[in-house]
Amino acid sequence: MKTNGSAIKNIPFEKIARMEFEGDNHVATSTETPMRDDAFELSDEEKIAFIEDRFRDIMETLGLDLNDDSLAGTPHRVAKMFVKEKFKGLDPKNKPDIRAFENKYQYNEMIVEKNITVNSSCEHHFVPIIGKAHVAYISSGKVVGLSKLNRIVDYYARRPQVQERLTRQVAEEIKQTLNTEDVAVVIEAGHLCVNSRGIEDQSSSTVTAEYLGSFKDENKKREFLDYVKMDSKQ
Ligand SMILES: [Zn+2]
């Protein structure tokens, strides 16, 4: 294994290597993303250097010649993309700072934010999950700026994910941030691991939903879904 003089070459490979393989078995085990105790011992820069070396090994194992101009920068590019973009939601330091404020308008109906872009990654294949989230809450006295709901979705999406867990994490975060029991989250997304490999079904998408508090009530649920549908007609 090449280490390229990386500052972190002394870290045993088994400390970093993934412990288990779940394959196609898309089962969400808990609401929490499974994280190692030492998840944040390395700085972002150390992680990028380490992943870069490993990704170079992967490319070379596949037989690619990294002396080619077009390929030379790929290991660093991929490593930086993993740490700083695709998976930055693993690190709590990147969690959006969301302050709830007083619901001074006395608006007591549901607030719905529709068609929030979901740009995530399947944790079983590391390929994109792309879709839309629709979220709603009913204020218990606090509200947040609407774009904060987009930021919550984006933060949890930027991890290796399963859609079921992402849905629950977003609902739980909104519940806690707004101190309300009444939260609904629906996500519809295409999984590239289904669309472009394996069964190669181009047209299928996956819908997941979490209804908390009064959204478990059929009328509330229908009202929410009617608002969501309204948008999809455009
Ligand atoms: Zn997958």
C-alpha cells in the first residue's frame, strides 16, 4: 500500500476500513448515522490526504494510468469532494446554525416547504440519491426562516444515507429545533444504484414519509399531501 508520505500514514488501515458490508440489503438500522468513536480525530485536510491515497490505489487497481493528465488530479478531487461536499453532513461542525424565533404572527396552521432538493448518496454503493423533500410543521410558539428547512434537509442529505434514515433525521431535527410535536416529511428520490446498476430500472423512484404528532391524523396528512400535489402540477 502506498502512503505517499502522507502525514497520517501511521494510522492502521483497519482503523479506517469499513467494518461490514451490507450489499443490496437496504435496511435502516437506527435514526442515528452509525459513526466511529474516533470520527473526528483527523482534520479535514488529513482525511483528504488519506482518502486521496486510497482512491489512487483504487484507480490503479482498476488499471488506470494516473500519469495521464486527465486522471492525475482525480484522487485529490474525489477526496476533497467527499470531505467538503458530498459527506460534509457527517461532521457536526457543518450543521446549520438555526435559531428559532417567536411566532409573532400568531400563524397557527401548517407551514409547508415543498420541492426541497435532495442531493444525497446511497451508503451501500456510494452513488447519488437525487430527489425532492416536502416538509411541514405546525408551530408551538417558535418559527424558523423558511430556508432553514432546506438547510436541515441538505445537512442530513450530505452523508452516506439510506432514504428511510434521512427522512427520520430531518423530521427529528425539525421537531427538536422548533420544539413541536407536529412535523411531516415526505421524500421522493431516485437511487442511482437502482437506476443505473443492478436491476437498472430507469424510471423507479422511492417515496418515504414520516408523520409526527397531529400529522398522524388523516385530515392533516391529506391537507399536507394536497399542498404537495398542488406544486407538482406546475
Ligand atoms: Zn444503493
